Amino acid sequence: MRIKHTYIPVLILALLFTLSSCEEVIDIDLNSVSPVLVAEGYMELDSFCTLRLTYTTDYFQQESAELAEDAVVTLSDQSGASEILSYMGMGIYKGQTLRGTEFSAYTLTIETEEQVNAGVSTLMPVPVFDSLRIEDFPFGGPHPGEDFPKMLTLSFHNDPTVADHYMLRLNMNGEPMDDNFALASDEFTSSSETVEYTTMMFPTEDGDTLSMEVYAIDKDT
């Protein structure tokens, strides 16, 4: 037993010496960069287009994002109809003429003093919910006093004749949960009339409200 007690501290000291000798200070040059335009927009069925334009801020600055208030934003559909979105303040631009219709392709063009950007997207049919269930995590179990995740599974209908793509978002008490959105497709279930999406969630407080949103998007989006 005396031999074992002799070697343990020697090994620990050797390990500490090795770790301390590997320390090195590295200076990373985080250069400032010019602001980049950020566009956050959406369009739903039978509704107008909404877009928010801001500029990125420097990593070392704590100020809020600068608003892009002088852009010319044009929305056009595949038939050739178009409109210029009206500026509503706070970086938000809204349409007042073109409403979203299923399988219509829309082109959004954003023109500023520095550049012109354009993107195309197709509005897909609204997904149809089937069920939402919460189950215990299939492996292991919680230790006393520890929270343990559960499995949240959402099922919704799928059209086997169309290659479908989705964005899913989890909300808690009406607010989007941080980092809790995902992209999904029917790539591996294209022949099935139902798509299932499963994610982990941690226990919530009594009275909390949980909701899932499913957005149908095109592949490029």
C-alpha cells in the first residue's frame, strides 16, 4: 500500500508540470470589417411580403445594428407583376399589393447605394399537422435532483408526389426558443404520407405553453 501512495502524487505532479509547460499566449488579430447588409424577410399564403434590413456591426461594438432605411426593395412574381415595398420604419419594409399564392415564384431585389442584391423563392403549400407528443428519453434516466430531457415528436402530412422541405421552430410561452429551429425534408420518407420530426426538450415549469411551427420552404431556401 505504501508504494501506491508514493506513485500517485508523483504522477499528478508530472501531469501538472506537463500541462503548465504547454501553456502559450496566442494573440488573435480580429480586424474590423465593413458592415454587410442583412435581409430577414418572409411571405406567407394570402399575405403581403415583410422584410427587415440591417447592417452587421463590428465584433467589439455594443451598439444596436444599424438600420438600412434608404433601400429600394422590389418584389415581383412569375407573371411579371411587381411592387416597391413601402418603408415602415425600424428597418422594416412591407408590401401592399402582391399576396402570396401556392407554387408562385417571387423575386426580391434590394438596391442600396453600395450594391444590388436579388433572390428567388417559391411559396409552397401550408403543411398539415397530424400529431404532437412528448415521451420519456429512451435511454438512461435522471439522477436525483437533476433535470432530464424528454423527446418531442411532431408528425405532419407529406405529399409523396412532391419533394418537400421544411423549417421547424419550437416556441416556449409564445417566444422562439434560442437555437431551437431545424431544417428537414422528406428525402428518406418521400413515399410516406407522414413525416416525423423528433427533438430533445428539457422539463418546463408548470403552466408553460409549448408550441411547434412548421414552415414549407423550397429547396433553395
